[in-house]
Amino acid sequence: MWKKSELRAAPAPLEGPVVGTITGGTVIWFVLFLAQLPFYGWYADHGHAWFVWTCLAGGGLGLLGVWYVRRRDAAIKRDAAARQTAAPAANGA
């Protein structure tokens, strides 16, 4: 029996503004945290205090994500620059 994945090759991964996307998501998590903070008493009384802490955790993990993707982008740019400087030296030798 054939599988659906055998019909075509996987597409190339999309590259976009990763740092901006992660930063935007992180900002949204922190805004949601700050928007819910004044209502913490109501959330706690109704057993939903975890809503507030989930937003804070999302913002914290988002900061980790921003740090990671910025380092990743810098490493990709360094690698591209190293390849570009190495290619003329290899062609000229």
C-alpha cells in the first residue's frame, strides 16, 4: 500500500523574519500577562490563576527564543561571509 508522503518531495523550509516573529509573539505574551494582572484576584477565586502565569511563562520562554534566533541568524551570516571569502581564494589558487 502506498503512503501519501510518497507522492511528492517535501518542500524547502520557509525562511522569513524569524527574529521579528518571535519578538512579536513575546511582546503579545507579556501584554496578555499585564492585561490580566489587575484581575488576578478574580482568576484566583475561580481557579484560573494559571491563565496569568501561563502568559508570564510564555513571555519568559519567548525571551529565550529571541536570544536563540538572534544567535542563529548571526551564525548563519558569519557562515555565509566565511564561505564568500573562502570561495574567491579557492578559485584564484
